[in-house]
Amino acid sequence: MPEPAAPQQSARTETPTPPTRAAGGVGTPHRHGGVGSSPTRPDAEAKANGAFDYASDLAFPGMLWGHTLRSPHPRARIVAIDTAAARALPGVAAVLTADDVPGKRHYGLIEADQPVLAADEVNYQGEPVAIVAAETLDLARRAAELVEVEYEELETLWDPEEAVEAGNYFRYQPVRVGDPDAQVPAAVVTREYVVGMQDQAPLGPESGVAVPSGDGGVELFVATQWVHSDLEQIAPCLGLEPDRIHMAIAGIGGAFGAREDLSVQIHMAMLALATARPVKMMYDRAESFVGHVHRHPARMRYEHAADVDGKLLYVKARIVLDGGAYASTTEAVVGNAASLAVGPYEVEHVSVDAWGARTNNPPCGAMRGFGGVQTCFAYESQMDALADALGLDPLEFRRRNAVAQGSKLITGQIVDAYDPSRSDDGRPFSPLADMLGRIKTVPVPAVPVGRDIVELPGGTGNTTHGEGVRRGVGYGVGLKNVCYSEGFDDYSTASVRLELVDGATVAYVHTAAAEVGQGHWSLQAQIARTELGVDRVELLANDTKAGSAGSSSASRQSYMTGGAVKAACEAVRELWADRDLADGPIEATRVFRHRETKPMDPVTGQGESHVQLALCVHRATVDVDVELGLVKVVDLTCVQDVGKAMNPVALEGQIHGGSAQGLGLAVMEEMITDRGRVRNASFTDYLIPTILDMPPMRLHIVENADPEAPYGLRGAGEPPTLSSTPAIVAAIRDATGLALTHIPVRPEHLTAHLGRQP
């Protein structure tokens, strides 16, 4: 989609003047449509009435359709490929294999280890082997079926524990503090936990269009989370200089990490360059399940110990994440899992070992929570178990061990994200202790008398009238880092232009930040209104003509691109003070960086690896049919510290959405693999929560401003995904008395002790 042209300016005799105050600090005064308000999203009407153009809606004159032939085997040697029959099919314009890749044959977000098209060997089921362009999508699919590939199946490495033992892993990260073995505890709890492979399941599948530019270059219109990262990977594989490739973000139907890695980009560009025609690629649902990365499944062994007063003495953890066949972001996910392995609790003695295994399972990478979800389920389950062993209330046990301002995390990083002068009865301020106190005061929903069966587990299935139904209540606390970590040069760029258009002052904002449903389009306009005092703000196309805005992930865009837009607006406002808009537009571009982070030490895990930390607390209330193993989540209450509520309505949506994905992982979502083969790549067999599965939510927003962050904000999109899952499972434990160490919790987990399957 080409960048819209700015309207021509027209002269006027009286010009507006810039705001005289220095806008934009913590506690910014309210302005209609500005920071702190909830203006209507610019894409709201089009999305509501069906007029919004998603990437899958794109069409260009003379457009061909592309399709990918994928390996049916988790691991095999490619003996031969015969494309003759496919090429001979009328209407087929191109059939390409690894030999046709014009440049480098591998790409990757961190490590360039993933083949554009498999050449000698396939390493997971669904790996691309050949691509086809034809006049219609059905024809492209038929042509792909005619490509003959001779495989020699090889032994599959599918067990991540075996992979680690054999030395097949992407990263090993230990954390060592103190001496756990020298402690004498009053209570010890040791358990093993399993987290299944969760899919991001965006409703809009991977799609885009590549259009030859006529000079040997190409334009790409694609649903992605980071166009500049895409460009860095695409250009070497196409054998083109980056300036020969223009990338624009097409309409996105959700992301949640699934669009960080490349999918259709290089394939459709190769086909477009080979045919000199536009080529569209759009995955169907089954292909989408194998065509993008997933949440890392995990196997974890935790040992927690405490003294008689309920203070944690030590934590030992062994964490094995399955990275699948290729690196993607596994290295960074392992760093997060290791550094957040204990959560927001003080403990002086720690021994953590975390691995990201290399297997022949589907590749895993970024998903909302990014390594923090898996460990949060384990450490929160441990906190409940240890509290029970000590005879303590689970909230009180957490309060006694909660980090506070000045506390050290297990990596040695100091908690310094709150007002240092603030205290709690002379003690350093503990945001977590405060949040635990808040959630404790919210009444638990009462059990209604004479409930309709629709409100019971099983619902309209009429499985029960209340007999065998037990209620449970549980809590979960999540600690999540915001922005990229471990010394990564994380920055964002924004350009702002102010000019007169038909007598009105208009601000144009240009960034490359992807709008993936989080509401960043709204926020950019809100910041411009607040900083410049203007009402009309226009957003230019998000593309590579703007400087990099980084990825729409890691809960970072409000912090990073919000900070860049704020800085550019401040620069424009300063210029405006000495210039008249009638003399021409005023424009400024600014790059925003957060404070420096450091890599974790490879031996001790020490280092100030994170920019910002965010907390969320959930309480879940569930009803469980203990005879049939059916669960209904009745209520979710959430307390979250957001620093500054930039857009209250969008913020509530993020908490609701994150909680829904946490609910899905708790009780229904899991990609089932059998020795590397995916068994449920459809929405028939892979279940995600619907509106009927989500309970009413009560939200309590806390605003403890971070002095380091723009407006004092904290990234808010990921933390609720961490804490909702352990809260729901804790509530199921409370109702059933079962240990429940595997998520998602399945009906058979709840009925196996009865000697039968549901």
C-alpha cells in the first residue's frame, strides 16, 4: 500500500502557536483524545463493518497465487526432486526449489540457520521444499502435489531431554547465587512440571503480496511484526541490496509472536521476481499451524525450600525448553526463562539450569510471555505447595517473600523502577505486597442458589445439575520483562511533521511500528495531541521508508515507539516556538533508546539484563465437575501495575486478551506432537477459548509510575498471560485436591484417580 500523500498546505492570516508548557511528563494533564483518554481507534469502524483490508484481502492486477510444498516427514534426506509434471501443468508460471534461491540459502532472526527451501535434508514436518506460482490458488496447490520428492526417512530426535543429554541445544544458561546445599530448611517441596506446546492461533493466517518494481527490485505488502528485521533477512536471500526492496505492513489479524519469524516473505518475492508478476501467498489454517513458530513446550523440575518463618531459603530449578528444529528466538527465550525462573520473590540461594533443546519437532520461538509463562506456572505452583506445607495462607506466604524497591533479583539486578522515596511503614515500597493486599479485599463470587445448567461445567451438554461440582479459588503472580534484554540495541525511530492544511494545524506521524491489535495507532495520535496541542493527527503508512521501530513484541511499542513519537513531538514543539507554520512545515525525526542492559554471565547468570519489569496478580474462581473432569472458569479478578494508563479502554482489552490466552493454556490449548508429527493442526482439534469460555473479569489498575519510562508507563500486554494460567490451575487444585503439574489440565488428569477416563 503506497504512502498517502500529504494534503497541500494553504495560507492563512492567523497561525496557531505551540503549547507553552513542557508537556508529557508523569502525570500529564488530561487532554481530549490525548494520553490518558480512550479515543475511538482509527481502524475501529472498518474492522467492525468488514471494510478493513487485511493482508489476505490484497489484490493486484495480473496477480498470481503462490503455494508451498512441505515435507511430510519430521526428518529425512532429500534424494531427488522432480518438478517436470508440475511445470507442465497449464497455468503454472513457476516451480522453484533450493537451487533457485538467488542469494544466501539461510535466514533467521538471531542465527541464520533456517533454509529458504530445504536442499539436502528436512528437519521438521512442514519444512518448505518447493514453491509454485500459478493463475489460481487451487491450481497452485494441484501443481505442488505434482512435485515428486524422493525422501529417505532418518531417525527423529523428538525428546528434548535426550537432545540436551546429547549436546543438541541452542543455549544453556545457568544462574548461581549463594549455596543452596548449605541451607537447613523447615520445609522442602520438589515437583516436576510439564507445559504443552501452545500456538498463537491468530485468526488471520500468514499472507501477503510481492510486486516486482520493474527495476529488478520488489515491493512486499505483508502481515509482519517487524519490517526492518524482515528486510535484513530477506535481502541477502534474494541477492538484492536492501534499497531495492520496499516493505509495507499490510492489515494484520493478530500476531502474539507468530509473525516475528518469516513465513511467506522470501517465497513470494522469489516467485514474483521469477515471473515478473505480482504473487500472493496465503496459508490455510492447517498450513498456518506448521508455517509459524509456537510457544516452547517445557519440562521443569523445581525444588523450593523455606524456613519456619515462611521465608524462602533456596530454589533449585532444571528447565528444558524444546526449541524445535531451528533457532528462531530460542536463545532469548532461554535467557528470559532463566532470569525470571523464581519470579518476583527474594531468595538468597539459587541454582537454575535452563536449556533450549534442538529437536526435530516444529520450530518454537516468540509467543506472548516469551519464556516467562512456562516458569511462572512452575514457580507459582511451588509457592502454593510450599505455603500449604508450612500451613500459611498462599497470599501471606507470597507477601513475606515479595520483592521491594532495592531488592535484588536472582540475576543481581536491583529493583529500581519505583519512586525511591516511597515507603511502606518505613520499609522499602513493595508493589507486589500492595497488589496482593488489594486483591485480597475483593470478595470472591458467591455460589448462586439454583443455578441454570448453562452456568455449570458442561453447560448445554446437560452433563450435571450440580452433583459432583466443586468450587475452587486460586492465585497467580507473574513477573515479566518489558522490551528487549541482554544488551540488545533496542531502539525506535519516529518522524513528526506539523503543517497547515486548509487553515488547520495537522500533525503527520511516520513510524514503522506494526499495529497488531494492541492499539498503537491510537496511542501515537494520543501522544502527538498531548505534546503538540493539536486535534488532527494523521498516521502515514508503516513501512521501511521510516526508520526501524523494532518489533511489536516484548510489550515494547508503547515504551519505545511511544518514546520516539514523544521525543519527535518535543523537537517539533521546540522548533515551533521560533517559527511560523505559515512559512512552511516543521519536521523532526528522533531515535529513542532505553537505558543500557547487559548480557547474563554465561556461568553465574548475573547481570542487569532487563529494562523494565511488570507485575500482574490474578485470582481465579472455578467450578469443577470432579466426576467428569469438566472445568468452568467462573471469575477472573486481576490487579496489574501499568505505571500509567495511556489508553484505559485499550489497556483493559490487553488484560482481557492476555488472560484469555492464559486460560487457554490452563485448560484447553496444546499442539499435540507424536515423534515430531503434528496431530491436531486445525481449529476442530486445537481448541481456543471463545466468549463462552471467558468469565466476567474484574480489573484493578495500579499506576506506580516508572521514573525511567515515557509518561511512567509499563508495558502491559504480556503480564496477564503469565499469572492467569497458574491462578486457574491453582483454583482447580483447590476444588479437587489434586497436584496437577501438567498444562493444559485435561479431563483425564482430573478423573484418572477414579480409575476411569472421561
